[in-house]
Amino acid sequence: MTQFSKRTLLTAMAALPAAALFVPRAAWADIEVNVNRADVQPLPIAIPAFGGGQVGVDIVGVIASDLQRSGLFRPLDPASFTDRDLNAAVQPNYPAWQKINAQALLYGQASAAGSGLQVDIRICDVFAEKELKGQRFTASPENWRRVAHKIADFVYELLTGEKGYFDTRIAFVAETGARGSKTKRLGIMDQDGANPQYLTDGSATIMTPRFSSTSQQLTYMELRPEGSKIYLLDLDTTRRESLGEFKGMVFSPRFSPDGSKVAFSVERGGNSDIFMMDLRSRATTRLTVDPAIDTSPSFSPNGAQIVFNSDRSGSPQIYIMGADGSSPRRISFAQGRYTAPVWSPTGEFIAFTKQTGGEFHIGVMKPDGSDERILTSSYLDEGPAWAPNGRVLVFTRQGAGGGSKLWSVDVTGRTLQPLPYPGAGSDPAWSPLLN
Amino acid sequence: MVTTVNARSALRLTLIAAGALSLAACGHGPKPSYPTSQATQAPHSAEPSRPQAMPNRTEPVTQNALPGSERDFTVNVGDRVYFDYDMFTVRGDATPLLDAQSDWLKRYPAVQVRIEGNADERGTEEYNLALGARRANAVREYLVAHGVAATRITTVSFGKEKPIDTGAGEQAEAHNRNGHTAIVSGARMQ
């Protein structure tokens, strides 16, 4: 029996009481774990530098960082490695890896293949002394970071049984300037903070970028003194188009799961309702007709339902309706003000922002409103967005009178950490996996 | 409390406007009065601190905004009213200022305004955009009900994007829950 299994890691992710793997702490600093609800240790994994020169070393650095930040793996300190003769031609010296309590071993070789980069990897179960799987990755040399993320996704999927989320990007609002006169530009970066780029010039305030779950396309809101607009932006072609002109404010856009529609809020005469536009026909239908605030629509993964925010009961709460606007019903009933709901890509949870006791929280609940779980607490946490595998949320955290930063938390609340983006930012949105 | 807020904000606007025009800051009250102007281009009295035998010559020269100018509106009428937490009904203590706004706007019918609704940071972005829209519309409806043509008024919500008080805490939040009447066009040059 292998000492780690998909079941162990899945159990860790579900925050159920689990048979914890006892592992002595290694010299590498663990990520900060603010809430340790599940008595589960991250899986110790040894990732010696890949052969093939500097690129092999660099790729391993990216893989180790990805896996460590997931909270489910603990890459071991390379200084503790004694098996220095690893290569594809021989078996690993398993006792040497067992001695440092590595449970998994990932090793590989980078080489040039024509004008491209080729990386072969193998993953081994150290205590079972067997190779689990091998894989070859090829790409153009400048995409070496993406190769590393793909390998991290491969390891994550192999050992957890769930899709990874490392070869992805995060769109966000990059903030500069003092509070009250902030410049808010549309930004995009790799999920590990590398390659940040800014896609708007700062002349208008950008808010709420959201990814299509099927393509590298964004929808976002642009706010100017004259009013607001919702845009669609194709990141591959950089083609940008407006949803059109509306009388009143438009805001809070969100793609349907198949990318064919956008739901959003339209304000008329002070009242905000939810509308939906078919992007092919450009036909707009109205989904809510209510004098209350109706905003923040987010589709269920099958597209049949929409979760949204309304204060029709007197305070902001979470509601679900059919995607045609039918049968709205409230699902949040605990004490507090609930806003910004967003359905997980797996359909399992609805994440939200909750305001109670003078603090803001990111939380999740089941779509029927049960099993509410609060994951974070601070002066101001808001705007959760899901990783494509539904295991991690990114959100905005702001201190009292301070700037906004991008943070992430896993769905158990165990692994809470800032995103590795040095600047101020808000409204993060996660892309689907790149191809 | 609200008069304090209005006075503070009016004073701040005065300082900004005066600074921009390189004028000495002279504290106008926020009251909706329309000074029968002594506006003058007279140079500053040179050395007012030196003892003089002729006190009349050192009497301060008053400089006021031109009636019908944007500064006249912001300083002498007041361009901002405040709301309670998560509320968008016009407060009783805001009505004198909105009455003065509608009087002023009726006096200067070429002026077009934009009502900007603002929210404090103790709410999330999208909800606050909707809340700011409600506030802007509440101000608009008040002005229209008091005789300002609806075609002269547009509205926008800034949500919590444009705090006028960048501090934290209840006082800052109270300042940031407001409806701001911005003059878009038609005012006299100042």
C-alpha cells in the first residue's frame, strides 16, 4: 500500500478528520497556515534540480513554489538530498529518499529538441519504491515557466485525483496612487505572480474583470464620470468590444459557463436589476423586476441557475433563480449581510462575502444554503473568485485606511496567503487552464 | 453634526478653489446666501501688519465667487448631501441644502449637473455601485420635485471608488456616504 494516496490528499482538501501523516518539519519554511482545521500535514515531496542546466534548475523552482503554495505539498530542502546520481537510466536510490522522509519524488531532465524545449519527468512513490508515472513536455524555450506549471498540474492531478490550477492566469485590477485618487488599471499575470502586464492606460477606473470559463476572454466594467460600460476583451487577439450603450449604469458582468451570454446589472432611475445578453444575437432579456438592488449574478456550472445578491428582504442576502429569472428564492439566513456570491466551477459551493460583527469574511455554503463555512476574517475581505478546479479562492483584502492586496484561501480555510504580486490590487479573477 | 460635515467640506472646497486661483483663503460660510458682490480686482493691501494711522485703508478687501459660477455653487450653496448607512432617503437635515441647490439651478437655467452617488467602504463593490445609484437618484428626484428640469440632470454612481475622506472609521464613512452635485456645463466662468 502506498503511504500517500489520492484518498489522503482528497481527505485533506475536504477538511475531514483524517489519518494525519506525521512528518518532521524540514528546513524549508512552510507556507503560513492561519487556520489549521484539518489535522493533515502537507505531503513531503523531493524535487531535485532537473538535469539540463539552468533551465532545469529554474523549472524546479517554479514547480516547488506552485506545489508549496497549494498547501497540500511540502517540497523538501534540496540541501538534504543525498541521492545525487539520479537520471533516467537508473532507479532512484529509494532508501536515500526514505531517510529524509520524502514520500514522493519528482525528477526530470530538460533538453533541447530541435528549436524547442523538452522536459521528461518521472514521479515515484518513495516508500513503495516504484515509479508511478512519467511524462514528456515540449514547448518553445521562452515558455519554460508554462512547462513548469504544466508539470506541477500533472503532479497535483496524479496525487490528488483532481485537476490542477497552476497553468493559469489571474486578471485583476492594478491599483496605484493614494486612496481617493487611485488609478485602477486592468492587469493580468500568471497565477504565481510572474509576467504582470497592464492592459488599460488608467484613464478610466476598471472594475470587476471576470474570465470566461471556456476561453481566454474577459468581461469587465469601466467607470468614468459620464457613466459605465461593460467590455469584452479577447486576450489572444486583444480585440475589445463594448456590450453596447445603456440608459443608466451597467455593472457586475459575468459570463455564462459556455461563454455565450453575459449576465449583468442595469440601473434605471436608481433601481438595479439583472439582465442577460446573448452575445451572438445581442438580444437582452431582463431577469429580475424588483425595486430592490439586484446584482452580482453568477451562473451554476450547468448554466441552468443564477445566484445573485438582492436586498429585497431589507438587507443584502443571497438568492438563487432560474437562468430565465424564474422562482427566485433566498438561501442565506444566518446573521449578517451577504454579498458578491459566486458559484464554484464544480457546482459544489457558493462563495460569498459576509459582513458581520464589524468584520468582512470570505465564506462558502452549499447551493441550498446549508453548511456555511467562514474561511477568512479581516477589516475588509471581499470579492471571492474561484480557481478553475474549485479548490482555491482569490479575493481582495484591504486594511483600515490601507491599500488593497490580492489574497488567496483554499476551500477548507487552511491555507490563507497573499498572492505573490507586490503591488496593490483588487478584484482578482482566475482563468481556465491554458492549453 | 451634519452642518459640521457640510461646513468642513465647504471649507475644504473653498481652500482648494482659492488655492487654484492663487487667492488668499477667505472662509465663507456654507450658507446659501448670494452676496451682492464687491468682487474686485484690487491688489492686495501690501503690508497689513504694519501699524497704520488710517484704519480704513487696511480694511480687508472681500473677494467672492462670481454669482452663477461653479465656485459660487460649491461655496455658497453646497454641492454635497450626506446619507445614513445603507440608506438612500434624503435626510431631513439635507433638505435646506437641496432646496438651495434647486433655487440656484432655477436661477441659472443654462447649468447642467451630474449627481454622483457615493458609498462608504463598509460594503462590497457591486452592491455599493447599486447603492450609490440609489442615492444619486434620490437627489435627482428631490431637485426635479422642486422644479429643476429633469433633462438638466444626469446621474452616476461611483460606489466606493471616490472617497472624499480617506481615513477609516465612522466619521470618514459618514463623509463618504454622499450625493455630490457636479456642474457639467453652463456655469459662468469664475
